[in-house]
Amino acid sequence: MAMDQLAAQIFGMLEERGIPALLLKGAPLALWLYPEGHVRNSADIDVLVPPSHVEAAGSVLAANGWRPGPYPSPLATAWTHPQILIPVDLHRSFHFVTVSDERCWEILSHHASTAVVGGRALPVPSGSVAAALLVLHATEGLNYRGQEELSRAIAMSNGELWRRAATVASALGATDAFGASLRQSVIGSELAASLGIPMPTTVSTDVGVQLLALPRTTYGLVRLEQARGWSLVRALALELVPPPARVYQSYTTLARTKPGLVLAYVLWPAGVLRNLPRGWRGWRRLRLRPDIAAPEAGSLERTALVAEVVGGYVRCRWLGVATVAGDVESDRSKMSAAAEVAVGRRLALVAERVLGYLPGGRGAVRARVVVRMLAARGIPATVVTPAPLEDSVARAWVEVQGTRL
């Protein structure tokens, strides 16, 4: 009740200054998805304003005792009040939207409807726009409630609503995130199939990190992988001594004051070391997903590939592991046959170069290592062992889609 009253109060202040706005998530979702009398807990109030009115909206909040957070994100600025426990997020855009802020406002505010919140009729996104935002929000990180609400909304709504929502997502430049988010659940996958919404062949690295709910250290490894040359040194320095905004994200309560920010910087290296193993596992999981677009191979991936080859060599050569099925859990490859063959040839070349320095790294051992690496990427492969007279050089090779690697 207090949050609804505060939302009505804030929109009243903005309306007095002639500032257009939309109320996102929160109360509109509660009115749409839950029965009357149900309490949907919220942590803040999300308000979207046109980019040309962001400063004016901030001035209105500041004039009423609100203060902006020290490190705004590209999407929103968090405003807090010393006497009010509920923060207000002043949005300029939304998760996974790639169009300009002006275009985002134009799309989200088109045919906006109203909802009675706190005794006042507040502007909220229309049905198809609200559905598109719900899908995109369900993709963002460990948003279990978002995923549950998305399943609830799918069960309550007809296919035409979601067809229009897909059109809205396309206009926002968030088609990949929309399709990937829908397919996180069984009911969402069924809806996507019925509407003919394809699972994107590849999604961006950012969407992939969110979908897999990977730790923050995985982001750091992705940034290092994207760096080249001397920029790698700079990227490494920024991971060890990050800008204040990144420290604030991890130590929000502590870093609100300057002494607390200094202490957060002192604690930062220990936190990185503690989470590095989880981050590495997350980064490797990200790289093993063929449906997630990865940056161009750099030193980090080359190191990981060498380690993967050596690990497979130890398993196959010294530990006597002959089977590969079930060694690594992975999704079935979503690549075309030609792409699977191309990936197989690249991995076979890497394995040949690395195993050339190791004793007994040829023939059947090399083939089993390559098959295991392909299995980790969801690519089926076969080890072929010819008769001695048929091939006197290679005792075994690998075939993918009937093509010898």
C-alpha cells in the first residue's frame, strides 16, 4: 500500500511539471497476473521517462528530497530518500533493448493504457508491450520470479498477444533475448513453437551470460577474452582495480560512503580470487554452448583449449577412459552440418598440435580426445578404426556428419 501511494505521489509530481512517464513492472504486473487481494512484493518503483525529460524528472525528485545513486547504470538511475525506504529507478531504457532511448520510449509509450494504483490512474505499458517486457525481464540474471510470472502470463493469455509481443521485441532490437527467454521453460518453448518463433541460431555473449546465470567473474573473463595486445594488460588492471561503479554493484551497502568505498577496494581482490573458480567454470560453460556467439578466439580461449586437450589426453591415455558419452553435460548442437564439420576440423587441428608434444598422443588417443571435445559441444562424432592395410599411417580418425576430420 505504501509503495502504491508513493508511485501515485511521484507521478503526480511529474504530471504537475508536464513530464510524461510510464510505470513499469511492479503494480501493473500485480494487477495483470494475480487475483484481487494478492500481494506481490516489490523492492522499488520503476519509472520510464523520455530521454529528453530525464534531467527534468531528476530535478523534480531532487526538489522533494530524493538523491541519485552515485553510479547510474546505462538503463536507469536509482534515487533514494533519507526518510523513505523505497527507492525509485528512473529508467531511460530496458534490459536487452538495443535501439536508442528515444526509440525505446516511442515504442513503449505507444498505445499506453492506464491502471489504478494508489487511488490514481497511472500510465502503464499496453498488453503486448507489457508482455514483451515481461519476457525480457525474465531473461535477466537469476530472475526466478520473472520466469514464474512469465509462465503464469503464458497460461493466462492467448497466442495473438504473444505474436504482437514478439513484434514489439523485434522493434526494440531484442529478438534474440526474446526467443531465448521464451525457451527457458517447457510452456514457453511450446508457445514459441506454436507461433513459429525460432530459437536464435546464436545469441550474444551478454544474453548467454544472463541466460546461464553466470557469476560476475565470468563477465571479467569475457572482457579479458575480448581484449587484444596491450589492451589485455589494461583490461587485466581494470579487473583487479575496477572503476567505482563496478565495486558499487558488488558492495552496494558498504560503498555508499567514501570510507566504505575504500574498504570495498581492499576487499575486492579477495572476492575475485574466491569467485575465480566459479567464474572459470561459467566461462567454459559459456564457450561450450554452440548457440551463444563468443568473441574472436584470444589467448584465454587458446589456453582453455590446450588445457582441455591435455585433460582429455590424461583421461584417455593414462586413466584408460575409452567412452565419451556422458563425460560432459551439454545441450545438443544447434549448428548446421557444415558448421559442425568446421568446428570439428578446428578442434582436431588444435588437438594434433598439442598432442604432438606428448608421448602416445596419436592414433586412437587423439581420436578419442577430439570426440570428447566435440561431445562437450553437443556435436556427435564417430571414431573410425580402419584395417591396417587400408591406412598404414592413421590407426583411427574422427568423422562428423560423415566427413573425415
